[in-house]
Amino acid sequence: MNKIEIVEKLKAHAPMIFDIIRSDDMGFEFTAVCTEGAIFSDVGMLLSTHTMGNMPCDDWDQGEHSKQQCNKNLESFLNSVELTVPWEDISLAKLENLLEEIENERGAPSRSF
């Protein structure tokens, strides 16, 4: 597969948060894909004044929002954390690894609406 094909497959999963790790002292870490690119897990990534270590999307799937609204909220959140690496800036090898991780994650809990 070439880079364009892989990016299209990754975009088909967007928005999606997976590989979520919560640390009491370092906040949340996760990997995600959104339409603009990917976010890669990093220690303390959500320790900012914007999120204060919290994942604001925790209640978006509680039945009060439609699936479409949940996806819109998730996409807005992912774009707001300013950690998105644009697709064109990600190497082919990293894109292949990301796609493999998503495909392996399908059986595990994830934050995809």
C-alpha cells in the first residue's frame, strides 16, 4: 500500500481515540486519528490549562448526543488539543504502524463513536 491509500484507510477510522492511558499525576495519554492527522501518545500530553488533565469526551456517549454529534464533538476536541501531526508530515513507516495498531485495537475498548 502507498502512503495515500494508508491515509485514506486511517481517515475512515476518524475520529478515534485509542491506546488510552490514565495516570493520576500525569493526566491522560492516548493515540488518536482525526481528519487532519494523527495524535501520538506522549507523557503528560493533556496537562494543560485547556484540559487540566481531563478527557472532556468521557460523557459524550451517555445517550444524550447522537452518534453524529459525538463524532463532531470528538473531532473538535482532537483538533483543539493542538497535538495533531498532519498526515503529510508522518512517515510511511509510522502510518503503517498506526494502521496496524488500529486494526489490532478493534477488539479492545476504544473511544470511537
